[in-house]
Amino acid sequence: MLARDFIDDSLYNPNYGYFPTQAEIFDPDSLHSEDVASVESGQRGFDFGSLRRGSDFADELARRYGESEAGARRQVWHTPTELFKPWYARAIARFLSSEYRLSLYPYADLTIVEIGAGNGTLMRGILDYLAQQDPEVYDRTRYRIVEISPRLAAQQKRQIGPEHATKVQIHQSSIFDWQETVTEPCFIVALEVLDNLAHDVVRYTLETHQPLQCVVAVDQTGDFHELYEPVSDPDLKRFLALRQATPTSSRSPALNRFLSASPALRKLRASMPFAPNLTLPEFAPTRAVALLDVLREKFPLHRLLMSDFDALTDTVPGFNAPVVQTRYDGQSVACSTYLVSQGFFDIFFPTNFKLLKELYALVMQDHRTDPTAGASNDFFSPTRRRALSPAGGLFSGFASQKLKIYGHAEFLTRYGELEKTQLKDGSNPMLEYYQNTKFIC
């Protein structure tokens, strides 16, 4: 099978994949329901204002994480949504509310589609914030979750509570299996999703720079091996063609730009004794491009909000390479290859956000609706809500806005309530943690 399919199977196979069988999202309150002060939203979390300095927060986090992991049957991993609840979710809510009021209110509802909602903490935090701080927007809000995991979908249902029961709809499926075309404007929210989308593995011949795709084979002893062949997979071909068309990222990072410009130098290098015949592997984000295709076809009037890692340490060899790790005896154990026993290891990738932005523009171009489409005579009547026509009409401008990339702290400084996560010494863990992540919106 293709390396992409091997990685996808390792992570998502319903019978033995890592996420269905091993992974659990850390909830800092799972063992501390009584001794943690409630916060305004009704969700609990760390009492940041009572902690003196960053080391105190780190100690408290380590203590809770250790206790949670000790009692878990699965591998526990943490997210900023959980560590900084509800304030992280409230920052997302403030972004959504602001952009909605600027672009759509009051002529369309606020439709939020969250891909991979984890424990449901982000959903609950967003809805709590809107209900308390912006009831007019809350009245117009619809929240849809697309969740591949039956276990997490059940957890999300419990998180909704009676307060928001009429607002939330959970679709238990993969986003890649989505069938409905959502014709109204909507916000697509995907936090910590890109990093676990499977990638293809590509290597290039040093003399001709021909790309070769990787397939994974299993020998008679059960060991995995990489085999390389000319690129034939249509998804990988499309990614390579799209990247070639981007303004600034047309060449693979695996290819030396000086050698690329000189066939004679490439031939000379290939003829040298002990010279390798292939470049180091490049991990190509073909599933991320497939996700963009789904958004283009099924959510034609969407706005994007994504956040994920833009850099990682302890990766396997290669370009845009993943971290492959598991937990053993309370410690993270990194591996040097993705060819590991399926289901026991997390495999997560960094995202090149500059490339993602350029790929997004290419995928979406010529697929937006006609911006000159007219509205009916009573469109601006305040007496009834307007259902958006499939043509998109005046809302096509909402969907065609160019993406911006923000650093983690930059986004949270703009939209967060920073005083809520500030410690006594003035430091702020919500800004200081996850510095290797970015937002794109």
C-alpha cells in the first residue's frame, strides 16, 4: 500500500488504529472535580490567578497529567483547548463573533462546523461564551461537529448539556465521507487536525529529479519495507502539480536549488563513488489537499480557522517529517521511522502554513460563487431570516477573503482575555506554551 494509506491505517483503523484504541485527550479536571474553582462559563480549569509563577503551573500540570495518565487505559495527550479552558475556546469564540458581525450579521446565521471536536470542550466553551456575552449572535448560532470517533462523539454529546441541546448537531463520520452540500456561509474550525492527516512519502532521483512514490511492503517475517516506484497515484500527482504552480514554493525542499539548475552537476554527482541515488524522503500533505477539496465542493461559502504545529523536534529523517512516538511508563518515546506496529504509535506532522495558504488559494480559485449575483427585493427586510441561495449572492465575498497566518501568541493576544490566564508574577502560560503552533484564518 502507499505510505499514505499505511499511515492513515495506523492512525484511524477502527479495529486497531491509534486514535480508536489508544489515544485519550487529557482533561485537567478528570480527577479534580471538587477542588478546582469554577470559572464564569461553568467549565472548570486551572485557577491561573492563584499560581505564583510559571514553574508552579508546570508542576500542577505535571501532577494532574501524571494522575490522569496513571488511571487511564489509553495514551493521554493534551491540547491547548483543554489546558487553558475555557479561555482558549473563548478566544476562538471572540474571533468567530467578530468576523460574523463584520461579514454576515444579521442576514445569515452563524454556522460553525468543527472537524474533530475532541472532548467537546471547544464547542462548549464557544457556546457558553456566546450565550453569556453575545446573546444576539447566540440566537443565530448553529454548531455542527464532524467526528470520526464514536467514543469521542459520545463524549461530545455529554458535553453539550441541556443549555445548548438545540444548537448542536453531531455527525459521526469522517469529513472525507461528507455528502451534504452546505450552501449557507459557515466557519470551518479545525484545531489539531492537520497534524494527524496522512502524508505521502516522496523521494527524487539525484540525476533527473524524477519523483518516486513510496509503497510499504511486508515481508514473510512481518517487517515493513519501503519500495519506490514512479509516481502514479492521482492525489500525489495533483499535489506535485499544485505545488509547482504556487508562487513561492514550487520546488521540493528535498532538491538542492543549485543542482536543480544544472543537469551537468547532477550527472557529475551521481557518478561519484558511493553517491546516493535518491534524495532524503519528503512527506507530502496529500490528505490536507484532499480536505481542501472537500471544503471547496461541500462548503462553497466557508471561512477557515485552523491551528496546528508549524515545527516539531525529534522527527524521523526527511523533509516535513513527522514525530512518531508512544508513551511508556509515563515517558514519551520517539521513534526513528513511521514503519512501526500499527495502532501503538502517534504519528503527527508539522504544517507548512505558507505552502498551505498558497495551496488553498489554488484549490479554491474559480470555484467561488459569482460575486455579482443579485438579492431579492425583500432581502433586507428585518421581519424574517434569509435562507442563502445556492448561488451565494452577496455572501460570496465572505468566502473569498484571503487567509492570514498568525503566530500562536499573536492570535491569542488579539482575541484572548489575557488577564484570565495571567499568573501572579505577570507571566501567561497561554501565550508561552505551544509556541510552535500557528493559526490560519
